[in-house]
Amino acid sequence: MSKQYLQDQIIQAAQKALDVKLNAQSIILERPKQAAHGDWATSIALSLAKELKAKPRDIAQKIVDSLDLDPSLVAKTEIAGPGFINFKLASGWLYSELVTLLDKKNSFGCCDHGKREKVQVEFVSVNPTGPLHVGHGRGAFVGDAIARLLQSVGYQVHREYYINDAGNQIDKLGRSVLARLNQIWGRPFEFPEGGYQGEYLKDFAAQLDSEQGARLKALPPDQLLSEATRISRDGMLENLKLSLKDLKVEFDEWFSEVGLVGSGAISRSLGELKKKGYLYDQDGAQFFKASEFGDEKDRVVIKSTGEHTYFAADIAYMLNKFGRGFKRLIYVWGADHHGDVPRMKGAAKALGHDPDSLEFILMQMVRLIEEGREVKFSKRSGVIVTLDELRDEVGPDVMRYFFLMRRSESQFDFDLDLARKHSDENPVFYVQYAHARICSIIDHAREKGIARTKSDLSLLKEKEEINLIKALLEFPEVVLGAALAREPHRLPTYLQDLAGVFHTFYHQHRVVTDDAGLTQARLDLCDAARIVFANGLSLLGVSAPEKM
């Protein structure tokens, strides 16, 4: 990679000329805003000016004078502005990198940066009390995309769903279903306070009556409630799994809170905190000294009723994760969990773990917009529009792509009118169409009897060809940057730009021409673009159709 080569050369030159110690993280290489300024630029001279008490341009000159760059790789080096160092790559390098791309095919963009470090990504983790709604979709797709990206750059990733199945919400679910069953059976019923009232629950109860009504009617009241609760929890969880699977979101493990409680993990983790002096009793409850770790106040772990809090379970679950050998724990949570971050990091530190090994990606709200107005409710579910309904309306590819287009920490308006369009106005169709068009070009050449042979890529000299090559070769850096920053939105942004560069090339130059050599080179260039589009869409979990 050109970036790695330049970083290494700059480090060597700076150490030789300035007697300073630098590493790859010190050398920030960026794409200049203007193409005339080259392919890469670094501001390292400006960064070193204060430390060395020298003018940035003088520092830059010393670095440039000490550089020993291969002219077949770097065509030009110059100092610009207050002390930027600009590099222009040689065309020979571009061609050789393009060959590498064509050889790697599906693995282009992958690397071993992670060195198989074990990372756990926990995402979705919705209470199994009803269908997934649109707000859950963002966390589902972002978590899945982060896992895909991390795997592609060499991490050993474990996807996990934490099932909150041990609290009051499951009891309310069971009582809500039982109320609907009694209503169907003509028995007296009382709907629980704060129970679940969506149409989906009526449908669930009706199906349960149809399949097991006779057996359930015969049970004594306590056993009936227990059975209704168990069946409802399992049924809702199964529906969640099916919805996610339909959207290509799958998990390595579904981790049950009931199992966590039953194993004694919560008692053990709180025992550890007490032993270290971080728990105290007050007003019949037990508190963790979260304020000692930057939280605004201390937090309850055991209520005065003797029940554990969600936070207590989260502490035990965190310890369980570390106990399984994960070096980094990534939590994809809703923005309403913002306050949980300092107390979780505090608990990690109190228990002897690096708090920075816990990462929290907080999803902001999603609004569905149709004809300029927000779409509020679903008639079937009684909640915000379900993921299943949205999938049926716009399709899974559009859903995924739209949810991944924006930064996780920014609120997102999902434009239903745009999502329904089957034209290049729709961002996902614009990118998919570029892939399909390339497949069509390659098929056209095949139909004309053009046999693919090794091409002379140096024949690609037009501005649009060179721009396309450069854009394609940025892909590995985009993937690594998106993975390490946990920012999947970088990938759709790149693919949109790449589609624009490809379409410019396509509209300016015929691929199949009377010049056999040029045709072969352009077919290889198209094939390279096809590979990058397919790899990029795959990392997003979006299909790359060959025809549209």
C-alpha cells in the first residue's frame, strides 16, 4: 500500500534528518482536496515545529532532502503552503497495485491488522416482548456492519445478543398474553398495569389458543400463568430471530439473563466489588461507588426489595465476557443508555480491567419521513413501524444501506419516498447499478467473442481512467479506517463517490473498442471496479446484483 510505504519512508527520513522518534500513528497522510497537489499530503512538519522550535517549511525541507523514494513508485515530492509535503504517485505503481487488486479478488480490502485479537460485539439486545421496530434496525445494521468490518481487517469477532428475559417485562408479557387468552375464552380478565397492548399480542394469543388452547385451559391458575409466560417469551424471541435472519443479521450466541442469574454470576461479581470496598448499604439497598469513577452519583445494584438492577446484571455480564477471553467489548446501544457508560467503565476499572477496553456506540433516533411528514405508528403492532413492515415496503438492501449511510451519533430521517424509488436518485440503486452495468459490459464483450487475455494496463492513460484506478486503490484504506473508527457510514460514502467516478469514466470512454489491447485493459479496469463494488456492498450486507 502506498500509504504504508510513504509512512515508513517519512519516519526514516525524519529520524535521520531531525533525530526524532516517530511511529506510523504520528504520520497522518491525507488526500489533498485538489488533485493538482498530488495523491497524498502530510502535515508532519507543522506538528513537529513546536517541539523542534523551527519553521515548518525548514523542517519539511530537511525531511524531503532525506527521503529515499523509489522513482518508480513516487513521481514527485514537493513542499506546499506553510509546510505540507505533497506526494504524487508514479503511474507504474498504480498499474502494479491494480494487478494486485485483480489477483486478490474477493479478499481485496482485507488485511491482518487485528492479529486475531478476540472482540465481542453485543448489539440489538431488545427485550423479547414484541416485534423489532425501526429504531432497533439502526443498531442491528450498525452492529452487524461493525462486526463484518472488524473481521475483514483481521479481528476474531463474536456477535452476541443479550436476552433480557429475567425481569418484570417478561412477567408483564406473560400476564398480557394470559389476559388476551382469558378474553378469547370468555373468562374474567384484568389487563396488567403497563402491559403490552399491541395488535401483535392479540394475534399471538389467538394462535396460541388455536394450537394449545385445550391444554392450557385445563391448567390451574398459577401453572397457566407460568406456561403463558414461558411460551410467550420463547415465541417472541423466535419471532425476533426470524426477523433478524431475514435481514441477514445473525449471532454467534444468544446470551440469556436467566442463565446469568442462575449461574450465580451476579452474586459473585457484587461479592468482588464488596471485597474491594466499592459497595455500601443504604436505606435497605446496596450501592456501587460509581461517583469515585467519574459518574454523577453512586448507583443501586440491589434494590431494597432484594432484586438486582439492570446495572448489576450488566456488571456480571461484562465479567463473563472478559472471562471468555475477549480483549475488547463493543456495545451498540441506544442513545438513552448514555448515562450507563461512565458507570460501566467505572465497574470495569474497579474490577481490575482496562475501562478503555469497553467501547460504546450509541444509536441516535430514527424518524420515518413520508411526503415531508413523520410516520408515527403501525396499525398492527401498536408501536413505531416494525422492521418487518419496513422490509416489506422497501426491501432489505435499501433498509440496510439507508441505515448505514449516516453517522450513528446523528439523528437520521429515513426518507420513505426516496427509499421506494427504483432509480439512480436512490443511493443504494445508484451503487448497485454501477455493479450491474459493469457485469453487463463484461457480458457484452463475452457475447462479441472477445477472449480475455493478459492486458497491458499502461495503456490506461486517460484522466478518467487514472482517476478510477486511484479511487479503486483507496478501498483498503477506507475499510481499515471504517473498522478502526467503528464508522460503517464511511463505506457507503466511498461507494457513492466511486460510482460517480466510474460513471464519468463510462460516459467518456467506450470499453469495447477497435483497439484490442485497449479493450483488454479497459475490461480489466471494469473488472477491478466490479470487485470493489461487490466487496464493499458485501461488507455492508447488501447484495451486488448482476442485472437490474
